[in-house]
Amino acid sequence: MSAYWLMKSEPDAFSIDDLKSCPNKTDSWDGIRNYQARNFMRDMKKGDLVFFYHSNCKVPGIVGIMTVVSNEVYPDHTAFDPNSKYYDPKSTPEKVRWEMVDVKYKRKLKRCISLQELKEIPTLKDMRLLQKGNRLSIIPVSKKEWETILKLEG
DNA sequence: GCCAACGTTGGC
DNA sequence: GCCAACGTTGGC
């Protein structure tokens, strides 16, 4: 039984096209430094489906779909690297604080389904993404929400 | 670039 | 354990 998720990324930093051009269209989702988001990654299973969301850009919204391809989380080594912008001395190989999963590009949506459009759909009004002040970069999506959004694609 | 909302840190 | 100060996120 696979689950559904949404993961945010700033397209200026890492866009869906960037993921698509990675070797094997696969990359590790590094840099998560929020406990709630990390805990959601711990719940991920290989084969789970994920919406790729572009945030902090001109038209924020869902732009594509990817799949979880790692069996479980593993240490986010960027936390160990003093030269990384994601460096966190509180996470060490002996005592790992931050973890990540691997994701693989599946496809782009035919069009970007914007945040504004999502807000207008009554079925989605309880969606976590749309709650006021929500800044979580990894969010669970229900089956119903997933299917509703896919129908919007047309 | 502004700023509201939220998470984290650290002094007490 | 409280909470002020600070940093970050992300829509606008």
C-alpha cells in the first residue's frame, strides 16, 4: 500500500528539470532540517508517489510527479560537511540527526497546477498544504486529495 | 523586498 | 520549563 506525499523545492535551487537531468533521473532529497519533515521521510516507503511542488517562485504550484526509490531513510551526509550550506555540527556519523530518501523523476504534469487554483477547490480545503502559515516542506497527501489534483490536470 | 507565521535557541 | 530573540520559509 503506497502512500502519497508532496515535497517542496525552490526552482531556483532545484527544479523538476534539475531532477530530470540527474543520472538515472534520481537524486537524494538532502537538506531537510526540520524534524516534522524528517519524520515524514521516515514514514516513506519505496514506491510512494510524490508531487513535486515549486515554492518561493513566480507561480508556486505542483509541477510534476516523482517516486520514492530508497527503501528507507539514510543519513544526510551534507550535514557532516563544513563546506555545505546544510552543515549541522549537531549531526554526526555517530549520532545522525538528519536523514534523507532518494526520489526519481516520473513525469511532469501537463501544466502547472498553481497554489491559487488548489485553493479554489472545495475538496482540497483541508489539505495541509493550504493551511494558513504552513511552511512544512514535506507534507502527506491523502488518496482523495491526490486523485482530485490529478483530475485537475485535464 | 516585505512580513506573517512558525521553529529553534539559550538565558534565566 | 518559560519565553524573548532570532532565523527561516514562502506567499505576495
